[in-house]
Amino acid sequence: MKPVFCSELLPLSSGFQAQVFVTRDRLRVVKVIGLNEADFMNQHQATQLAEQVGIYQQMCQTVGLRVPAQFTCRAEFDPQLDRWLVVEEEAYSGTAFDQWVADQTDQVVLTVADQLIDQILIAFSTLDENRRLTIGIDPKVANFTVGNQQLVTYIDFVPARYRINGDYLVEYLGPITEREKRFFINRYFTRNSVVKILLIQFSRVCPRLRRPFFERLIDRLTVAGQTAVVEMLTSSLSFQFFRTRDTGLIEQLNPADPDGIRDFACEVAIANGHLNTETFSQIFSLTHLDVRESHQIQPGSFCTIKQLLHSMAPARR
Ligand SMILES: Nc1ncnc2c1ncn2[C@@H]1O[C@H](COP(=O)(O)OP(=O)(O)O)[C@@H](O)[C@H]1O
Ligand SMILES: [Mg+2]
């Protein structure tokens, strides 16, 4: 489905929530939200979302995150589709990090990856009295572009994630249970979670650079005084596996912590030469949690995951 006003545009990516288009001269990006059936919005919802996205982008910019230039966001009714849409427009800011890495040397990837760490450290400067971020962030590497002079830009503003009236704005449509809300707040507004997502996502895209990236992450977090986060990283099961190669640690994995399992799987894959294999990908899909359906990995899948991990990491004799 393509809104009429996008007919002159080229499709760039169909993201999780947005259909993303680019102008023919590749100077501007147009993101349309509300095209999926599940994302139906009435006028009030579309107007409110557009306003929240604008506020969030502004907050990100104010705190010092690098964001695309010439940003606008508006609600728009598409008469042909007969629905309300939210339309975000901004300058094209480069290639998404996960695609950009393909043509780069390891050294360049690591240098640019330092900027990813710098960006999340900027978000860390906004802690509130609950030790949560005032500006939530989803540090999937696909949410950062690499542009001119290899500058990294944060580009994902939907859903808007920020603290408002003592509460946190999380997902954008429909009712949400307290449990789901807690999950999203923990995932996008806490330092430990943001760092874990960044590490896992980076490892997924550049598995062979996970170890040097991990070292740089520890160094930068230490310099920034983020000792509790460093402590979290160095006490994780994945780090214990890195040090000991002990497959017994697989039994300590927690089905309610899919990120912990993914992180562990990265380390096992690296240690045993299973990078980019089917098994490795399978673990990532099995750990995908739809929080609206369940809050932990189902017993059958969890069993399979453990078997897959064992098959990647044969016990040492
Ligand atoms: N300003 C931009 N410049 C260049 N590419 C962009 C820009 N914004 C988005 N993209 C591309 O579109 C993809 C999806 O955008 P995003 O805003 O993250 O949508 P979603 O949250 O639905 O995934 C990005 O991974 C990137 O490839
Ligand atoms: Mg995104």
C-alpha cells in the first residue's frame, strides 16, 4: 500500500512500524506510519502520535543525540486509503549501520561503532530519580545511519519514548497491560538493557568483531563512570562462558531473559566457529518474544534452544 502523496518516492525500507521512502535525489526520507492493518488510527490518535514524535525528536536533539536535519512530523488523512496516517519527513542521513558494515574494514567498523556507544552515553546523561532514562532509546544498529564523514545519526522516533508527567511513554497504539508497560520501560529506559541490546545487535551484525567491540564498550563505560553497567556485563553468563568455556552454564539460562540467551549464544557461536550459521539464526528466532502474548520463552522452545547451544558448544572432555 502506498499513499498517493508517495507516488514520486522510491521505497527504501519497510521497517517494523514505518514504510520508509526516499526522494529520487536521495536527499529526503518520508516515513509513513499507519499503513498496517493493526496500526489503524483515528484522527485524534494520529494527531497525538505526530505531536509526541515531534516532542521526542526535539528532546533527543536537545540532549545532544545526532538526529536527521529538517525534521517534520504531521498527521495526514489519505482520502484514497480512507485512513489517517502519520508522516515523518527528514533529511536522508546515510546507510543503516547493519547494511553499511558490509563494505567496511574491521578498523573502520570499530571506529564508527564507538559513535554508537557515544550516542547511548548521551542518552545515559538523562537519568531521572528512578535511575531510568528520561529519553528512552532503542539501540538496534538498524536505528543508526552512517552518513557523510562517517557520522552516526539516530533515526528511530516511532514510537516516541520519553518521560512525561512522572510516567513513561512507551508503545503508541491500543491498550497496554501493566506487565507489557513494565517490559517496555525496562527495555528502553534502563542503562543495562540498552547496553545489552546494543551489544547483542552489534554481535549479530558483526559477530567476528564482538570481542573487540565488547572491550571498547567496557573501556568507554568505565571512563564514563558507568561502573554498575560494566559490572552487569562482566558478571553475565556470556562473559563467564567466554572465560571458562563451561557448557554447564547453559543450564543457568533463564527463559524469562531472551536477551541473556541471545548474548550467551553469540559468545558460544564465536568460541566454536558457528558464526552466521543456521543454528545461530535459529536461536535468534526462537528467542523472539512477542510480549503481548507471553512474558517468557515457552518450555518447548527453551528446550530446543538449550539443545542448539549444546550442539554448538560440545562439552569438553
Ligand atoms: N533519515 C534516514 N536516512 C536514511 N535512512 C533512513 C532514515 N530513516 C530511516 N531510514 C532507513 O529506514 C529503516 C527503518 O527506519 P525506522 O525509522 O527505524 O523505522 P522502523 O522503526 O519501522 O524500523 C532504517 O533502518 C534505515 O535503513
Ligand atoms: Mg527502527
